[in-house]
Amino acid sequence: MRLLPTLPLLAALLIAGCSPEHNQFSDFWNTPIKRLWQGEEDRGNVRAALTPELLAQIGRPTILLTVPARENVESPFFAEERNGDTVTWLSVNNEFLLLQDGVLSGTRGLGGDLMNADLGEVHEALAGRRTQAVRIHRMLDGENHIVAESYVCDYAQRPERVAVGAYLTQVQATQIDETCTGVERVFENRYWLLGSGTIVRARQWAGEPLGYLEYERLSD
């Protein structure tokens, strides 16, 4: 089920923003979103460019992704499609994230992609129904072969105040640390959940060479 018009359509609307019938797009086509779209914006200003007003005009759920291993490069991703409990998020550079109820289950176009992940036990653990879980990652290696990696994960949680949304509103959340041990590596994911169970911020391992991906929800 399509959540909102595809990004090519959104791009067409943005380009048409100078015409009277698309005045609602003209203002932010001439703001930093144009430079973000064309890859010309100063990477350090991406977060500041995504103002609440701009996000409201964009009109679709938006997250901000940060890649620490790539000099903390930031990029907005927009909700593109929902398939069951998995939402596909698309960047202006045609990169994809797949989030299964907020947990990373796949990437496309980012390099060394996570093709998919088995996360059934992980969701049970995040919901407090178990203290240990097994997750399996299927990665694309340098020769375009899919390699499976299995991890046993342990969980710890504590309450914490966290800033969420475009207004960076401070809310009470639960921080859950997920420590996963495999044959070749150990990694630690971190999630911030609201009382509803919604993940509003996360830091998750995506495999080599990406390392960790961090995202925060800016708008719903």
C-alpha cells in the first residue's frame, strides 16, 4: 500500500512549484530542501534545514539518518511504502531503509547492504517478553554473495528523557540497550521507545562497511 506519492512525483511537484496551482511547494523549493535534493547543501546544516514548517509542507513521515562512519553525514528519508509491519524509507538519492516496527531490517544503495534480518525474537525482547533473542542478518558481501550472520542478543533498559520530533520536544522514554554477540563480532544497538512502544530514536548496526546507522523521527 502506497503511503504517499512517490518521490519522482514529489520532485515534479517541487519543480512545478513556480506555477500558481502549486504555490504550496514554491516556498520550500527555494529553501535548503532544493540544495538537499541536488546534493549541494552543507552536510552540517541538514538538521537545521528540516524545520517544522518545511516538514509540514513536505507532508510525509520523515526521519533523519546519520552515518557516523562516514563523517556523520546526515540525510532525510521519507516514508515511501508500507508492507505489513515494515516501512520502506527513501532518500533524495534513491537510498532505501527498511524498518520493521522501527527496527532495521534492510538497506539498499548504501553499500555492503543488509539484505534482510530475522527479527521476530528481537521484537519480543523489545516488548519485554523475553530477555534474550537470536537475530540473523543476511549481508551482501564484496562479491555480491549473500552471507548469513547469527547473533545472540541480551537486553537492558532504563528510563530516560529524550528529545524527539522536529521541535525536539523532551519526552519520557525507555532506553533499551541490545548487546549482540556473534562468531566474529559484538555490537550494541540502542533504542528509545515511547510508552506506546514506538521507537523514536535508534542506533543500529548495519554491518560492514556501513557500521552503525542512527535515526530520529522528525515527523509522523
